[in-house]
Amino acid sequence: MSEIVESIPPRLQEIIEDFSWCEGREKLELLLEFSESLPPLPEWLHDQRDAMEPVPECMTPVFIHAETEDGRMAFYFDVPPESPTVRGYAEILRKGVEGASPEAVLAIPNAFYVQMGLQQVLTQQRMSGISAILAHMKRLAAKELGKQATSEAEG
């Protein structure tokens, strides 16, 4: 388990631990709190919404925009308010990897969420949403790494 913990950004590890201490319905309440704290899409991204990356594996329309500044990533999400579970997943991941390097995002174990115990209160179909969002974030992180490598090679 320590190997898994070492590959999870510290803030995401804190969130995982918060969930692991909760029991039953408390896990759903905490997920709802995360859902409610997902910030709206920033105004400057509204015009770019159609160019944002959709997560095709999600039944809910989820769009993600990623940026890297000084080697640190920031993710922006657009998830409908009527999808609180998916909004909660997005906020867990957004907050958990905020400021992490693309390499750190890529190193997150695909099944990190099992440690949270959400599978005790959500169906497997619902659990697949967090996997799909993380997989998409990893694709965006890999794309950012590619941009960095290209600019370093040109510089």
C-alpha cells in the first residue's frame, strides 16, 4: 500500500483518507459536499467550451480543460449541476491534483478510489465515472508533457 500512497499527490491522499474514515451514508454526504464545491467554468473558458475535451466514456456530459504553468497543472471542468456524483468525482480529482506536475498526474494508480470505499455505497457503473475522468486527465497530462518536450527541443 505504501507504494500506492507514494504515487498519489498529497492533497489527493488527504481526500482519500477523509473518505476512508467515513462510513456508509457519510461517504455519500462527503461526495455531495465535493459536488457542491466544484467551481463553475471560468468566464474566460466559456467561449472555448466547444473546444474543450469531452470525456466520451461518461454518460454525463463532462468537459475538461487542462493547463500547465511552471510545470504545475490546473484542470477546469464543466459538469451539469444535475449530476452530483460526477461533479463530486470531478472536484475530488481537480482539488486532489491541483498544482501537481503532469508526471504526478500520470503516476496516480487507476484504481486509487478503491481506498476511498465508495464502492460500498455506489454501483460499479457509477464508479466507472471516476476512472473515466482520471483516464482523461492522464491523457491531457501526457499531451502537456508532449508540449513541454517539444518546446524544450525547440529551445
